[in-house]
Amino acid sequence: MISSIIFISLLIILGIFSFKRYRQIYQNIQLGMPWSPSNQLKDRIKNTILIALGQKKMFSRPIPAIFHLFIYLAFIFTQIELIEILIDGIFNSHRFIFHLAEGSFAASIYIGLINFIEILSVSAFVATLVFLSRRNLLKLPRLNMKELTGWPAKDANIILIAEIYLISCIFIMNSADLALQDPANSQYHFLLSSLLVPFWNGISFHTIEIFERIGWWGHVIGIFGFIAYLPYSKHLHIILAFPNAFFSNDDAKGKINYMPQIFNEIQSMMDPSFASNSDGSEMKFGAKDVQDLTWKNLLDAYSCTECGRCTSSCPANQTGKLLSPRKIMMDTRDRLEEVGINIQENGSFVPDNKSLIHDYISVEELRACTTCNACVEECPVNISPLDIIVQLRRNLIMEESNSPQEWNMMFGNIETNGAPWKFSPTERGNWANK
Ligand code: SF4
Ligand code: SF4
């Protein structure tokens, strides 16, 4: 009874806590400008299945992809076991689903499933050790860049250690559970846990019972803690990868969207009856802060896994420039969080003399981008750091006139000559006369 009350209380606290945080994230994403994908619904569903569920883009680097797949599958299938844990916790029962199915074919399916989860858990355990080693011992360059120092590095390690803790709890619980059974009349047999049963030899029945409960409660508290921590971590991508893939764009990589503001300006120059800014609101070019980006850009920022595949394939980064597309995404998310807290505390946004450009992302970073799209191509969850870079750069140039001298000459030539070169349009055909 007391156990059920504690479990239900923890569940309610977790529900309230998580609801508040997810609502905050949703509201933050809603701060973005309107945007709608250009692709069909069937293509969006296909993207979700292939990219989010099937992890298709991960396999461009097969070895980390396989280890990641172990952790991913273990995570998915453990959720099935979680259903039974929830029922047992609420009703203070023990292996409710097994006893419900006992004696029928469904009980064999149950035992098969727990055995499968145990195999996946061991694979995930090995994968987690590999991931911890390559991050902390092998010091893989893309996982040890400047933007990952401090909290991001801790965040990655916390989750990996939590995975080891959760898997250990499963095996303590299952092996102790097996050890408590009468060997002559055992109800279920879990292959991998049974290998650990000899460790319980010589320990009293009562002590093993306590350890079984420690394993169970340890697992429950670990899962609850993981769920509560998730929306504060880069591991939020476990959830957001799905909507992010659903809303990802299938436009040709080289396509850079035109600016409606420019279209309206030109239209009004050519046709005076055309109301260029009919709603009377202040016209803005590009994005200076997170509220000027689209909601999809903001969803991208929350979905970033911080894997650094974009940065490791970025030619600007490879040639020693300051630009890291991963940092662009992390900065966007950090600034969005700051703006969200500002709104939460004041009811509406109170200017804080900060902006995404300059205070988070420098002019030097923005200018280094070649718009090659390698980062977009590489991203396993279809994020586009380039879209944010282009919007910020448009603001720099069109609102702040902040561009290098060489670019200004080119802009002047385009304006007066209709081409980047200094020749007049009337001289353009001269080459044919030579
Ligand atoms: S588009 Fe820009 S940020 Fe992305 S890889 Fe190319 S140079 Fe780097
Ligand atoms: S933008 Fe994509 S590739 Fe780059 S760090 Fe984030 S998830 Fe990885």
C-alpha cells in the first residue's frame, strides 16, 4: 500500500513537472515566424519513417550507427517493459502481465520479449561503454570541440552513465527475481540474467528479496529521473527527431528561398497600386534574433543531437575558420531559452539589449559560411544550420549594412550594372566582337 502511494505520488510529480517543461518548449518554438513545408504529406510520413524511425542518415557512418542502433532499440523495447513496471507500481503487484498470461502462449511471448530486452540491454551496455570511451578516452575531435566544453560535455556523460545505471538495475532485478524462484518449479527463465544467479548463492532469501526491490525501485527512479531530465538535455532529440523529420524540407539543397520583403519592394516599384507592406508593420530583412527565425528553425535548435557531423564536414571549419554549424544550432537554442525565460518572468518579451547576432553568433562566423550545404546533407535528423545562417547574414547586410568592402563593390555593381562586374550592361556583348 505504502509502496503504491509512493509510486503514484512520484508519477504525479513527474507528470506535472514534465508537462510544464514541455509546454515551455512548445511555447518557445511558437515564438518563431510562420512557416509551412512545401512537400506532400506522404513524403513527410516517408521522411519520418526513414530518417527518425529508421535512422537512415546515421548509416553514412556505419560503425557509430550500429552502436547507436543498439541503444535506440534497447530504449524502444524497454518501453514495453515499462508498461508492466507502471502497472506493478500502481497496484503493488509483481510481474502483473506475466501472471495474467501465465499458462497460455502469451506467457511464452512475454518471456521471449524479456529475453530479447536483456540481449538488447547488454548490446546497449557495450555501446554505451564505447561511446563513453571515444568521448573521454579517445577524445574524438568532433566530440571535444570548444562549444562542447562545460555543460554539453557533462550532459552527454550524464545520460551515458544513466544508461549504464538503468541496465545494471534491470539485471539486479531480474537475476534476484530468478534466484528467489523455486528451482524445481520455476515460472520463467531469462537467459542472460540466469548467468548472474550464482552470484546470489549463499545470500539469504530475505536479502535477495531486498536486492530485487532495490533493482526494481532503482530502475523506476532512474526512468523517472531520465524522463524529467530529458527536456533539459540534448537527448530531447529522442522525441523531437520525429516531428523534425516530419516537417523537414525536401527542396533541392541548392535552393535558397527568396525574401517576400524584396519581392514586395520590387512589385511595388513596378506597380504602384501594389501595397508592399499592407499591414503597416515594420519591415524587417532577415533575422536578428530568434523571434525573427521560423518556428521550424527553432524546432531544429531543440532537435539538435550535438553530434557534430555537420561541423566535421563543414569546409569552413575544416580550414580553421571560426564557424561551426553545430554551435549555430546550440547558440540558437540557448538564446531561445533565454528569451523564453524573459517572457515567462515578464509576461511579454522585455528587450534585454541582446540578440542572436553579435551576442551569441559573431559576424566572423556568419561570413565564413560558403553555403555549400554539407552540414544539411550530413545531419542525421535533417536540420538545416544553413537556413539560420542565411537569415542572419541577410539581416547583417540589409539591416546593418555590415559586409566586407569587397562585397559592397559587388553589391554596387549588381545595383548599377545588373551583374557583379564593373562593366556597363551595354558593354556586355563586346567579347563577341573580338
Ligand atoms: S553550408 Fe556553411 S555551415 Fe554548412 S557546411 Fe557549408 S560552409 Fe559549413
Ligand atoms: S545540426 Fe545535425 S549534424 Fe549538426 S550537431 Fe546537430 S544533429 Fe548533429
